[in-house]
Amino acid sequence: MSKYYLTTAIDYVNGRPHIGHAYEKIMADVISRHYKQRNMDVYFLTGTDEHGIKIQKTAEKSQKLPIEICDMNANEFKKAWKLLDIDYDKLIRTTDAEHTQIVQKIFKKLMDNGDIYKHSYTGLYCSGCESFLNPRDLTEDGLCPDHMVKPEEIQEENYFFKLSKYKDRIVEHIKTHPEFIQPAFRANEVLNQLENIEDISVSRSKESVSWGIDVPGDDSQIIYVWIDALSNYITALGYDPDSPSDLFKKNWPADVQIIGKDIMKFHAIYWSAILMALGLELPKTILAHGWITIDQAKMSKSIGNVIAPKDVIEEFELQYPDAFRYFMMVTAPSGKDGNYSDLDFKERVNADLANNIGNLLNRTLNMLVKYFDGEIKFVPKSSDIANEALKTVESVKDKFDRFELAEAAQDIVNFANVVNKYVNDTAPWALAKDGKLDECSEVLYNVLESMRFIGILLLPYCPNISRDILSQLSFSESGYDSLNWGLIPVGRLTEKEKIKPVFLRVDSEFAGDKKKS
Ligand code: MSP
């Protein structure tokens, strides 16, 4: 079994989880489940980013200790991921004792190597970015382009990291490893940013920020949040500059690090330089996703349009998170921004999950009961539908290998469309009526076997619906090994009482008490 290590960005805990955070974690979970189905030994890390001025200010405002805010909100993130069936292996908190100790060791190692030096500095700090900004990156009005606030001018003596020393190696790495930055169109942005790269401040004086990890040997300073935060990807595995753990040796370098497009610079440049300074390999791929808007507007506390994942689950009284997971994955083409609206959600999941996939299974099982007492009479020879199914498997695999999750889901739906058309064209009800029972049995078999493929392919997006589809087909294997045509055996498959819809239209009269339409 080959190992597969994937990580997500770690979320700031100055607020609660919203569907933008959820989008990324669902994406990671979908990738993780997919590679597990292909027999990979996956390790999936997520976490929360708990130090820095943002959290300190939130705590001050609510007259709480920073750690109280962290505990409270980290718990909200955990609850949200549970609700969404995000099946991670570890959720790291940057306030974990193991993490803070190793971050200090990492900092010390960088100092000992001469990669960190002390320097007096005046700079423009944006607390939204938790980063100093370059004056040339500001808007015409002198605002941070991401947060539209004026950065604060800060004069301090800080520790600096020799980022510029690694510039040429990073440029070289990007140019010689086309898979390193995904989608590839983001590589140019990073190369442009690298042109003007300077050494970065990696500490803050405690007078300005006190909520952070102490610089080793200097208790007047704390370690800059990005060094602290980025290190999570290795501290979580038990990396230690002196004696790295077996888990680390097994899993590093990461196979994919999933982040939002806004934090590409920190990952492709800062993180690469830190890894180079530590003598560690770079991750194989940094995958930047787009942003999720709500009704085409940026989500923001001030606009008041922030939606939590649980809002959607509750609003539509969803029994499982599957429909929400599915929608989030199909709403944005790979690497691009996507939008959430209640209406789009309803239309999309009703069309794809209820009408296209759910009804197809339901209709076919009912015909099997009606015409054959729920029995598979024989396994027919291969057919065009079988070829189409096998082609879909290859195409879904290729798309996953390129992290094109919306596009892979579309392949599954397209296949379901083909099967629906096949049912309509062959009209098994008419075949039964005309006494052409062998032909009818063949059509039903092809459809049910297709449904088994669809159930397995859909699993990463909709694990509960997938389980229900496979259980209706009395089939328990869900790995890619069982994507061979013709595995539903001859014999009794189902009976009337066992047939249940796998996904009800949202807003339908069955979907929930309040939703009678
Ligand atoms: N703490 C840093 C990341 C450190 S990683 C070593 C951070 N936190 S965040 O809470 O602001 O964002 C966490 C992740 O959620 C980021 O990848 C960010 O891009 C993503 N998103 C935040 N809002 C988002 C949307 N509206 N849509 C999609 N993703 C979004 O940055």
C-alpha cells in the first residue's frame, strides 16, 4: 500500500466555522476517501490556528482569556467536521503542547543555522492577513487588498528569516516541478511574487502581541504566527529536528496540501523556504482552491451573510450531510471560485441525487420485484453500458489525479444520464409486457450493475447515500477493486419491503415535517 499524506489549511479560531472553511475540509475528505478506495494508506490532517493578534483581540473584546476563545471555537470546528462526516486522522491545535515545543526547536534550529537574524524594522501590518504588507501591494487608498482595511504602521526590533536566500531555489523548483503548484495557472502568480521577495519578520514584540509561542532564549518576543502555523504540517506527524518520528518518516513529504488561493504565497514561498532551511523535502503538490461566495457576495461578518454548515443541514432538514457535501464539490470548477445559494443547492441536489440517480435505482429495483420477484436470473454478456461504466471509472480516476473534483462528479452524473436514457430507449416495462423476459432481465441487470458503479464512484462525495445504494443492491464492497463489470450475482437481490429511496428531493413532502410542498 502506498502512503498518501494530505493536509488542509488550519482555521483561525477567532470565529466559528462557515461554509468556506467547510468547502476545503470537504474537498480534503473527498480526496482522502477516493484514495482509500484505491487502496492507498491515507493520512489526513486538519487543524486550528490559535495564536496571533486576531485571537488576542477577539478575547479582549469578549473579556475572556485567549485560550478560552480557542477552546470554545476549536470545539465548534470539531463539531462541524463531525456533522459533515469529515473523517480526518488528526486535528492539530497550534496550542497543543507538543506543537509549541517543536515550533521552538524549529525556530532554534533556524537560528543556529544562521537563517534567522535580528533586525530593526518599520512595516505595515495587516491583522486580517497576520502579515506585513509591501506598500506596493496596497490599494490606491493604502488598504490591504484582501481585507480592505488600513494596515497598522509598526516599528519593532524583530527576528528576520533569510527568505531571499532561498528565492532562486524556489523559482527553480516551481519551474522544474509542474505538479508542485496546482492549478498550474497559479504558478505564474507565485513566480511574480517571488521577483520582489524580501526577508520576512518572524517574530513580534510581546508589547504588541502577547498571544503566541515564545522565541527560544528571548522572552520579549513571540514567534510570528505563520512560522508557528505552517509548522503544523510536520509537528502533527511528530517531526523533531533531532529525532523525527516514524510517522513523519513514513508520511513526509505531503502528497497534497490543500489551501485557499489567498494563502498561496505563504505556502509556496514561506513554507518552501522553511522546509529548505530545515533540509526537508517540499510537498509534492500545493493545491489552491477558489473561494465560496454567498449569493455572489463575499461572505463577511459585516454584511451579515455568513452561513455555517449546520445552517444548511438544519434549514433543509437533511438526514445526512451528503447533499451539502455534494453541492459544495460541484459548485466550483477546479481551482475556481464557486457560489452557494439556497435555490442552486435545491435545484442541483434534486436534479442529480434525487431525480437522476435515486429514481433510477428505485424504479429499476421495483421492476425487478414486479417482473422477476426480485431475482437476478442470469448475468448477461458485456454491453455498451458496461463499456461506458468502465470508461467512466478511468475518467473519474484521471480527474481525481488532477484534483478536478467537480468535473469527476459530472462524469458520474453524465453516466447516470446515459443509463437513464438506456432505460427509456429499451423500455423494460414494454419488454415485460411483450413477454420478452430475457431481454427485460438483461436491461435490468445492466442498470443495476451501473448503479453499483455509481454507488462506488459517488462514495467520496456522498458516503451515506453510497452506502445505502450499495446496501439496496446487497453489495458490501466499495473499493475500486470491485469496479469490474458483472459482479452482482445470480439469485434473489431484493424484495418489495427492502426498497427505499436513497435520497428524497429536498422540499418534498417526505423530506421533513416543515418542508411539505
Ligand atoms: N490560519 C490561516 C491558515 C494557516 S495554514 C498553515 C488561515 N485561516 S482562515 O481561517 O482564514 O482560513 C482557513 C482556510 O479557509 C484557508 O485555506 C482559506 O482560504 C479558506 N477559506 C476561508 N474563507 C473561505 C471562503 N469563503 N471560501 C473558500 N475558502 C475559504 O488563513
